Amino acid sequence: MTDVKRIPVSLEFFPPKSAEGVEKLRVVRQKLYALQPEFCSVTFGAGGSTQEGTFSTVRAILDEGVSAVSHISCVGATRDAVRAQLAELKAMGVKRLVTLRGDLPSGFGIGGEFHYASDLVAFVRAETGDYFHLEVAAYPEVHPQARSPESDLQAFATKIRAGANSAITQYFYNPDAYFRFVEELDALGLNVPVVPGIMPITSSTQLMRFSDACGAEIPRWIRLRLQSFGDDSASIKAFGLDVVSSLCEQLRAGGAPALHFYTMNQSVAVLAVCERLGLSAA
């Protein structure tokens, strides 16, 4: 019988904006490498605005002997620009991409030669064959811009049929939403790994802001408990650790193939959750 404690872990970082941030993230990564992550991914700003920082962070992770994954987005991009990015990533030794539609930079209208993530997936496949393992985004609680749950599910199916290998979800705190989403994919014959995205809870105001922006639901009981703590950050973090650890246990028990942590370039909360789960090196 497989040891359930060996569930793979992956980590997500965003590119730092300063030399100080670069050094801080390097220290954070060294601490998190104790988890023996399957890979570390690096986000890509709106319209590719952080491309230089993204690629330099990817290089740093590769130089540290860890598998690195680059996000790549297509809204506002041209085929030539994406082709150049793919060539650069391939030259670096990157074998895996998180392929996203992405957000437009502030003040931009719809532009570029791609409109959907499925267009990008199809383009990468046409350009590079099976060289890259392609991840796409999944939304168990429905994409905030989707016309309906059914249209969102069909949009996801289109990405898989275009050539995506697996998916990482938006974060959520209701495991039933994840399991229902996986069941719906199975019913469509889309048997691809769907890895839950996990957001540790360390700040009430930060979580509310992020969730309002991305459409992730915070269950009422969690929201009310967080509000009751006021500015008591220690209680917020302790409660958050309980909630997220319990969520991960339920996902692991229910057959989730891996856990993908949105680190926010911090190590403490992720390490605490993984220690609860028996996933820490110690």
C-alpha cells in the first residue's frame, strides 16, 4: 500500500521586484527545499510585465538543482513573442509550463494574437510538440468571468483537448467543490491530474482582498472566525493552520494527486502545514 504521506508537493513564487527581495526569496527557497518539492513555479505578470524577473528566478531555481516551472501568459502577446519565450525557456532547460490566458496590464484593451489559454496550449503544442509538460488553471468554484458553471467546465475541457497534461486549481477552502469538479471531469472522460492549489491563511485582510479579486469563496464560518480575531495575528495564524491542514488532509484522503502551495514568497506557514501533514523532512 502506498504511503499517503508521500503525496507530492509543489511551490509557487512570484518574481521579486528588488535586489533585497531576490535575496529574501533565495533564503525562503532554501528553507522550503526541505519539503523536496516536485517543482517550483514562478508567476508571470500581466501582459508578460515580469518576464525578466520571472525568467531570472526560474534560472536561480534551476541553478539550485530544483525543477523549475515558468508561468507563461498570452493575452496581449504575439506569436513571435511567445515563440521567443519558448525558445529561451527551452534553452534554460525548463520542461514544464503553466499556460495561462493571463490578465491585461492596467489601461490595455483586448489585444494580441491569442484570446484564450486553450489558444496558447494549442500554439505551444504546434511549436514544440511534446517537449513541455503543460499545466493549466482550474476553477472548482467557477471562474469569476465565466457565463455559467457549464461554460466554465467546457472552457476547461477545451484546454485539455488542446494538449494540456494536467491542471492546478485556484485556491479554495471547500473540499467538496474540488471533488465535485473532478467528478465532472471524469464524466466528460477528461482523466487528467487536477492538483489542488493551497493558500495558507496568515492575514485576514490579505485573504479577503485576494479572494474578492480572484473569486475564491471564503466559507462564512471561516470569514466570521477571522473577523472575530480582529488584529490578533497569532490567533489568525493558529486558526489558519488548523483550517488549511484539515483541508489538505481531506484532499489527500480523497485522492488528490499532489498539493500545490501558493507561498506568497514566505516559508513559515507552508512549513507549518506540511509538518502537520507529516511532509516535512524532519
